Amino acid sequence: MQAVTPTSVARFHHFLAQITRLVDAAPAEPALLSQGRQYLSELISNDDWLLPEFAQAHPQHYQQYLLYADPQNRFSVVSFVWGPGQATPIHDHTVWGLVGILRGSESCQPYSRMSDGRWAPAGFQIDMQAGDLEAVSPRIGDVHKVWNASTDKVSVSIHVYGGNIGLIERHSYREDGTRSTFVSGYSNVLASAELKTPPPDIHPTPPVTPLPLASPHAVQPNAAEALAEPAHPYPESSYAQVKEALLIKQEIALVDVREEDTYAQSHPLFAINLPLGNMEVHAWRRLPRRDTPIVVYDNGEGLALQAMPVLERLGYTQLSVLQNGLAGWAAAGGELFRDVNVPSKSFGELVEAQRKTPSFSAHEVKALLDRKSDVVVLDARRFDEYQTMSIPGAISVPGGELVLRARSLAPSPTTRIIVNCAGRTRSIIGAQSLINSGIPNPVCALRNGTIGWTLAGLDLVKGASQSFGDISDNDRSKAAASALALLFRAGVARVDAQTVKQWLSEAHRNTYVFDVRTPEEFAQGHWPGALSAPGGQLMQETDHFIGVRGARVVLYDDDGVRASMAASWLAQMGWQVAVIKDLRAEDLHSKTHFSEDDLPHTLAPVAVVDPPTLKTWLANRSNLSMVIDVGDSATYVKRHIPGAWWLLRSQLAQDFSRVHKANRYVLTCGDGRLSRYAVAQLQPLLRPGVEVLWLPGGNAAWQAAGFSTQQGESYLASPRIDRYRRPYEGTDNADQAMQAYLDWEYGLVEQLKRDGTHHFKVI
């Protein structure tokens, strides 16, 4: 057994990621066991990752320690610790399982039921040494007896089960056929619910709620002491405390610091995703007030505790860690949601359920188009999404522009307007926006968007370019009047610019100011300090734009339509929102979108290199230089500096060993903002004398200098978990994935009922 280090603990985290992806894929059991066997074999081939507190033997009976429980209880990982001579009774599992020997040796005797009801040994005894594996399941054999084969030393095995094994009702057997029911629980967690008592011949351990015990600061063997006193220096917030803050609309930020793909698998409704590796660049924008109550969590990966000192360095003072992380949230009764932008998507489903937003199926819309009926299809997504794939003949009108521009695009009141997006949310909100505004045209959504169109076997267009044009003053005036009426109906205040400036100076509230016009209009001039948030995207991604639940939100435009429409929806989503009423054209003079002064300083000064010098270095084979890109993987794959390696910054310490050795390393990313913070992170991993430099402006500066780039995944040193692939993105999605996504959306209203913290109110 070697000493456990953060790097070796990461080995276990990698194993958890592999098993999670395997379970997500839901293969048939034979394939699952085969692939899972390979992953477990790789894990137990190294004995340097299991924390000592999860390998402690008991003098009288074996110990079962929970190492990890999937938040959805689809699988669990435990360590079994056997003192000399300790054994189980004959027992079953009722789910699939994999067992790998980490230390010592174990013996196992399978049993089968005879015709008279007795249990008898079935086949030969199985003796296993360190590195050996065995599988169980009701399909291949599920009843056996196990014991420590060593008479003088402790043995440790690692078990993976197809459920939360400590909560599953199972059975022990006597050879005469007698059966007893038990729930095993775990040795390292206190009971949280009253469960059935195990029979006297199996050594009970307290029942458990699923906890993520994979971090260096996990719960200790003495559960009572561990739960009373965290094994880290930070305050903790419980699920009950977070829920209470949400219910009373107190300002709070629940921050998930995992990568987006991992976050998308399971998270609370109002958790925002702020990955550890991107924190310096995005925290101040998403969490403006430094004394905002911030609750940080992960799912046992150890990232939350790494994030705390970073947030402290950024000036945040009211920090706490979510007690027992994501699985603790689930164990306490908290609802967990999949996917991204869930507050917006679940609200869209609630709108459709309550307002009965009309929709046409793909075949119904196709029939209208084929008959050349008086119909116009308006695509409510961003223009780049529209260009990727769209309904034949559709016009790009991002959702925030619909009410302002629909009258000009459908001047006849008899023209049917069909609103579509890729899935459901933006088409529902877009169609209902037009209906709410009182437009005389018949309006409906394309049911299930381009996903529904594809599943119906219909073809999409790639590279379409039809976009909205100018509007008349008369149409603008009508749209403004209807939007203002809706604003008042939603109870949204209209305030002057001076009031907003006062709000921004207040120390006790977070105030976000958003320009909801198009990005092009924002770039031409905007109110100083405002952020660009086109109305449709703001509604689609509220969790991305507004990091603090309970914060104040201020919107503005220059037409009296777009801000009013977006504000009316945000108010229905439970936000305190206002619209600036007195901005003049000359007030929208700022062209500043980003300044280096808006970012925190690096830990220490960094050495820099310009693109021409870097190009010269890369051409010099006698003094090898290597580029490391820590930007997002999608951008890297599309275009990067030739020969650059891509590394996930949050995994730099464990993944850097895959990068080729060099005498000099240069850090880069898309625009250079993030990469400069990775310099100090990389330097300690290198031998003395190796240089680490930063490329200001990043890949954009390299391209601006006229230098070539390459594409592809040739130099990926980390898994691409930094971005969740939406089932409605692109044109190569599997039908099964798209249908599963729709099925998930249909269930969101019921999840909202179970969650109970949303404050949504549809008018």
C-alpha cells in the first residue's frame, strides 16, 4: 500500500467518471459487466488511492464502507474490509455487482437452491488474490458466502453494485432454506431513516443516506463525530438551509464547480454551473456582490474544497460548502434535475401546461408548407443555431425579437405564424409571447422543434440565411403598446436610470443590468456597465446570465418592446425585475464589452510571449517548445495552434503527464483570458529551469497575426467533459437520444411539483 495523494485519489475519480458514463449508456447487462470489469481491474491494479479510514478492520465483524453513491441510486461503490477469519452468511444482492480484490485474499462459495428448498454449495470454491475479479447478478448467479482467506491479516475488496447497496432490501439464507430479510447500511454513516433490521447472523451496520465519499475530506469511520465536525476548515450549509433561503427569496448562489457535462447529469434546480477551471474569468460577472451567500458543492470529486480558496482570493466572504455534496442533497429529499438551463426549460413546460399553448406537429406544418398555405415559420433560436439546421423556408427571428418584428413579417392578420426552436422551450415561449401580446394572427409552436421534425423523417436545411428586416414605425408602436400592457399585467416596475445607479451602489443587493437588444446593437453602443443578454437567450439561459437567485434584475432596450416582453417573463419566473424607462440614445454610448481590469490579478506576474516569437520557437527543434491550450474543447477541436495540446484546467495536475516533454511551455486559450491563470498551476509540475509563458490574446492573437491553425482531436490530454452535448445540437444526433430528451422535458412539470422552490407563476 502506497501513500494516498491528491493525484492518486484522482484515479478513483476517473473510475467514477467511467462507471457513470457506462451506466448512462445503459448497455445490456453482459456488456455492462464486461466493460465495468475492465474499469475496476484498472482501478485495483494500483493500491494508492483508498483513504486509510475506509480500510479499517473491526475486531468482531467485517466493515462495509460507502465510497460513492450515484445521486440517482443507479450504482454504488464500497470497500469491504475483513479481519482474519471474518465471513458473511449465505446472502443475495438482487442487483448486478462486480468484486475486485485490492489487498489480501478472499474466498467465495456460490450456492444454489435445491428442489426441496435447501441451499447447497454450487460448484467449486472460488479463491481470489489481489487483482482478481468476480461478477454477480440474478441472471448469472446471485447467492454466495464470502470470507477472508487470510488467517493473519486484513483483506480489502472493492465492490460496485447496480444500486445503492446499503439501502436495498436483501436476504440471508440458512442451508435449511430459512430466509431472513435485511438492509445492510454502511459502517461510516449514521442512520437517517428507519429500515428493516438485519437478521442476527449478519453483522449490521447503520443504514445510510447516499453520500459522496470519494474526496480526501470524506466522512470518517466515527460517523457521529464526522457529521458533527467537518473534516475541512469551511462552514457547511445543509439542504434545509439552502431550501429555506430559496423559499423566502433570500439572495443565495448555489454553485456547482464540476465541468458542464458532469453538472448536466444531475444537479438541483437553481444550481449554477461555474467550473473550477473557469472561476477567475467568470465569477465576478455571474456573482457580482462579494458578500453574496455562496454555497459550493461537487459530487465527491474534491473540487468544492479546491474552489473555496479560489473564491476567497476573489474576495468572496460568505462562503460555505454544501453538507455532503450533491448526494447529501438527494439524501435529504432534494430534487435533482438533468440537462442544462433547467429553470427556463421547466418554466416553458409549465407555461404550455397552464396556458395550453397551441402547437402543430411536424407533419401538419409540412403539409401547410407543401400546400403553399398562408403561413410563415419563424425560428426563435440564435442565428448560428438557425444556420446549422432549420425548417425549409423558415426565417431567423431570435425569440426576443418576435413581438417587435412579427407584424412586419406577417402583415396580413390571417397569416399563420409558426414558431420553432430546436426542442420545445423557445418555441413555446416565443409562440406564447405573440399570443400574450395580442397579435391578431393565428399563432402556434412547432411541436418539439427541429427534433420533432427530424424524428418525423423530414429533412432540414443547412446554411439558411433568411433573417428579419426593418420594421415600420406603425408596427413598432403597436408592439410597444401591447408589450407595455403586458408589463403592467405582470407587475413589473418601470424605473429611471438614476434609481438603477443607486441600486448598483447598494452593498446589500446584487443588481444585474442587461441590454436585451441584439448583440450587434449592443456593440454599437450601450449603457455603461450593462451586459449583453438578447431577450430570447436570457429567457432560455437564466441560470447562465443570473447567478444569484433572489437578485434584482434590470432590463432596457431602445424600442419599448423587447425589455418589456423579457421582463414580463422573468417576473413570472419569480425574479424581482424592473425596466429602465428614460434612457436616451445618447445614454447608449459605451462600446466597452470587456476590460483586463475586470479580471482578478494572477497569483504572481507571468512571463509573456508574442505570436511571432512563439512561431519562431515552435520551428526550433533544438530547444523544444510546447503549447498547452486550456480553453474550451469544442473551440480547440475546431481550430488551434499547430501541435498544441488540450488540457482541462481542473485536471491539469493529473493529465499533464500525457503531454510531450519540452524545455518551454506556452499557455493559451481562445482569447487568452483564462490561460494566464494556468501558468502558476503548471510551473510546480515541471523540473527546475523549464519556462512557462503566457500568450496574451491567446489563439485570437495568433490568428490575427496571420498564422495558420489546425483542427481535430490529435492532442487531447483530458476527457472532453467541459461541455455537455445537447441532444438538439447539430445534425448527427441519434433518434433515441432526441426522443429521450423530449421525454425528459415532458416530465419537468412533475419535477417542479416535487421540488417546490421555484416561485413560478404563469399569468
